[in-house]
Amino acid sequence: MRAVDLIRRKRDSGELTPEEIQQLIAAYTQGDIPDYQMSAWLMAIVLRGMSRPEIAALTEAMLHSGCVLDFSDLAGRKVDKHSTGGVGDKTSLVIAPIIAAGGLKVPMISGRGLGHSGGTLDKLESIPGFNVNLTLAEFRRVLETCGCALIGQTAEIAPADKKIYALRDVTGTVESPALICASIMSKKLAEGIDALVLDVKTGSGAFMKKIEDAENLAGLLVETGKRMGKKVVALITDMNQPLGRTAGNALEVAESIEVLAGGGPADLRELCLELAAWMFFLGERVKTVDEGRKLSADLIASGAARAKFREIVALQGGDVRVVDDPRRLARARQSLVINSAASGYIAAIQCEQLGVASVVLGGGREKKEDAIDPAVGLEFHKRIGDAVKRGDPLCTLHYNSDTRLAEARRLAETAYLIEPEKPKSLPPLIHRVIGV
């Protein structure tokens, strides 16, 4: 097998055999194929796509590039949730402790920021001392102790995906249903879970801008999971505007703690309760999704979910004082308010631009080796449909360096479309459910 031959065939819309895909992934994982050739193959996939058999073969190859965990000896159903990514999407930090407080196990292996979207690991690492790099033995110990552990991929878990994930982030090869499906499912199936709830984003701030593309991806993910014997459901949710009030690692942790304390913005609370409800339902903790929604709300109201988050933070080496006082999290030294240039109504938001603005400020990566500043990000003051007057604040940039402030400012200023008339309809938070 020569990598260049497989690149050419995919470039020319040809189909690869499962054996060829397996050999290519194994060779890249072992370092026998350089990044530039894998980048070329990934770009060919973005441009030409993959067939269903190819996607299945890629998922299998990435899954079995490492070990598959087995938690069958631990009591309780094992469930997880995954989001395809967006701006301000911090639901994992809220949902995981809710589910663990409700008696199920959540072995969550998460990723870092990808493109303009934030990553759960980067958010967690903004908590001083929080260790996302647990060994598999430590992962099991934390999971057994408190019912939830949140880590990054270890060297043993889908190592092919770990290498390819980092490469995609910086080579413009993120937006491919085939690659997204294989990446998500190779990690999630390696967790030893019984059920999986998927949050597939659609809209201006999602990788899948069109709802038809989001539905196609959701179908691929559900089909792949069910083929592997798992209970899977996908919710198509809106990303035409940021979720919640903030984007940026420490800012989003503080907002998540606010939700666990019974507050927080309404859209974030609603989505967290809905996703948690489906997790409880698929995990057979409740008989209906409505029961799951009520159980989730009760676990927040009683303080059990927040207490569980504190326990997770403690077991993974984090400073538990931030759970009671989020002001202990990193805070940017400077801020700049972006004001409305006109009066009217927010008709649309170029949500991806706001995510890119956060990356530009240092809240994400443009190269694999880039360090993240946990303190920087954006705070949002207006949503689609809101009335604004000229000079009203639209969002606030929190930053530590002037170096690229002008670029971030331009992105934020041009992200809001203001029209004289109020929009006739607002985007629904949840478009539909696939897989039931």
C-alpha cells in the first residue's frame, strides 16, 4: 500500500476497501505516514466524501487503533453525551454531574477545541489543578468512586483519532460528516458505554450550517452506534446564536456552575435538562423522557448535581473552591464593549464569527502547538429577536493582549444583523429528535 495511491483514488472520487483504510490508519498511527500525506487524504475526503461502508471501516479502524474499555463489572448503566460543537456550548459540565447524581455512570472522554468551537477539556483545565490526563486506572477509580470521570484521550484510547483530530483542527478539514462521525464514534464506542445521546448542532455557528446536513450527520452517527449494539439518539439543536451568555473557557465554567446552582440563562438550562432527560431514559433510569426531565430538575434544585460536580473536581485534583466562588477562576485584565451601530431588532447573528473572535483573543488554537488563555472570551448581551437602540451593548470582549484585538473587534462588530422589523419567527432551541 502506498499512501499517495489512496490519496489519488479518493481525490478522484474512488472508494477504498476496509483493508486499505485499516492499513492507512494503522500506518499513520505508527508514524509511518507523515502529517502532510494524511492532511491531503483528509482534504480529499472533505471534497469527495465517503460511502457508508467506508465510514464504517474508518470508524472501526480508529476505534481499534487502541483499546476498548470494559466497565461491565461496575454497577449501573453507562451513558454519555456528545456535542458536535458550537459557540458557548458548555452542556457537558452541567449534564455529567446531573447524570452521576442520578445514579448512572458517565465515563466521558472529551476533546479539545476544534476550529471555532470550544472544547470540554480546555474548559475543565481552566479550573486550577483539574487533571484531564488521568491514566485508565485512575479513570476507573474516579468513575467507580463518584459515578463520573471527565478525561481526554489517553495514549490507549483511539490514538488514531487523537492524531487526526489535532490535524483536522489546523488544516481546514473539520467540516466532513464522514470524519466527524468516525471521530466521535471511535472515541465514544471505546468508552464501554451502553447508551449515547448526541447533540448535533445546526446553524451559523455549527459545522453543519444547513439542517439537512445536520440531519444527515445525525443519521450517520445513530446508525453507526446502533450497528455496534448501543442505544443512541440524536437531538438536532440550534446554533444560529451562542448558547448561553458566554464563550471562553473560564467564563463558561462559571456559567455552568451558575446553572448547577439553579440559575443561569434559560436556553442553556433548557438544553441541559433535555439532554439529561434523554440520557436518563436511554440509561433506563426512568420510564419516560418527561420523568427524566423532572429528575434532572430535581437534582439541580436539591443541590445534588452541584455537590457531584464538586466531588468530580476534587477527585480530579481541581480547586473545589471555584464551585462555591467562580470568581477564583482566571479573569481577563481588560474588556471592550461592542455597541450597536443602529436601532432596531437583532435579525440574525453570524455565530461562527463570534467563535472565531474568541479564538483570535487566545481562547482557542490556530496551530496544534498554540497555548490557550483560559481567561479570555466573549460575553453576550443580546439574542435574536431582541430590540436594540444605537449604542446598546451587543457583546463584551474579555482580553489580555492588544495584539489581535482589532481583528476580534471587527469580527464581533460585523456579526450582528440589525433590521427595522422584529423577526417573524425565532429559531427553535431543539429542531427534532432522530433515532427513536
